[in-house]
Amino acid sequence: MGLPRANPVVAMATFTGHLDQLWANRGLAERGWARETVDDLHVVVTIPAHRTGEHGEVTEPFHVLLGAEYYDLYPPTVMFVSPEAGWPRARKGSRWWPNVVGIPWLGLHDDFQYPDGPRRQLVCFSMTAEYYMTGHNPTEAQRWRQGTHTVAATLNRLADVLSSSSYRGPDNASHL
Amino acid sequence: MSIDSDRSEHARELLVTVHNEDNGLPVEIHAEPESLVSTVIAKMYEKFNLTRKPNDRLRCESTGADVFAYANDRLSAYEHTRCRDLVWLFAGDQGGA
């Protein structure tokens, strides 16, 4: 399903305002988060993932490229990316792809066939725009609602997963 | 009410801070130590202008423990034994893969 594009100036201003609120209210910089504006509609947010490793607590950053193309009638677009020039998409099996198991409401798809375009990554839950592009039917309580949800809903859920017992580390480590 | 007596009133109360993870906005709730956790939860929903839904999540930030499970506790006892900083995280439902 093609989503209606938002006015880019309005969308990015709204998105930035919401992100600024979250950043300040939760002290994210002090918690090890980072952000970088990529272009007029995109920001990369670095989320620290936490787990207990062999030698104690381990913190590993992951980077998500967020887009305001459809914001905030729809959630931001979301893609895990690699910290290289141009922020290319992260691939399964790489350091920049998180190994997450057993979250019934989250699907991480490395190479998904979208209904109306090329194959690409899909971060699938109801707080990403891509969820609504790929034929899902959320309940009213699950659905993104403008005025109720902001990019905070997207980022807080990702952070929650990346600090839960379902997070097993970077995907390249699972092959060791 | 004078400023001094207002300060004195709040001094006897406990402060619960709830971060709404759906929109990134916090609310603060002052409550008597002997009030029930359920009373604070009700005030939270009122401040958020929401009604409780079956899959809402409310947890203590420092422990991750479900706050709803202790709804019948007195707030002072709950603070002492379950969630010392009284900072909660609220999130509504989300749809899945």
C-alpha cells in the first residue's frame, strides 16, 4: 500500500520537535544515545543495546535511519544501517544487524519483497511506516495514531528490545 | 493557602514520575504515602487522557517490574520494597510481524 507523503518541511519540523522532546525528557545523550541529521528528511539515531556477556555487562551500539516522509500521520520509516559513508543498510549476519529472538510483535527482515517496490529491509511493528506498506491489519489499540504516538513510540520500543533478554548480541557474533 | 503550607502539603506526599513511552512526555503525580498504587495509576490515566486497555504496559524503570501487579499495595510500602525511585514507564499496545 502506498502511503501519502507528508509536506516535507512540516513533517521534518514535527519529527525534529518530537525527537528533541524525547531527547531532553529522557536525557538520552547522557544514556549513550547519539543522533546525526543526514538530510532534510532523515536522521540516524544510535541506540545502545545492553546484554550480559561472558565477562559482565556489554553495551553495543546500533544505528537506525529514521525518515519523516510520511510523518506524523504515519510513523517514521526505520532501517538498521551500517556506520559507513552514506549509512548503507545493515545486512543480516553483520555486526550492525541485531540478533533478536522471541519477540512476537517484532519482525526483522533482511530482504523483504515489498508489494510495490524492490526488495529491502523491513523492521516490522506498528510503529514503523513500513509496517503499513506491507499489508498488516493492526487493532485499534495497536495502530499508530497521530496525536497519541510520536517517534518516541518507535525508539522506545526498539531500545526496549535491544536491552531485553531477547537481544543476543550482534548477528555476526552468533556465528562464532 | 499560603506558600509555606502548600510546600508543607507536598512535603508529606510522594512523587511518582511516569514517562509516556508512546509520546516521550512525562507526568508527575503527587500522592499521599498511604494511598494505593491503583489510585496513582488512575491519576496517571487521567493526566494522559487515556483509558486503560488490556495490553497496556506499566513498569518500574529501575527494576522492570510490572506496576499493575502491585495495584493494591500502599504507595509507601511499594516505594520501599518494589520501586524506590518511583519512576514508571508507560506504553500502549503495538502490532506485530
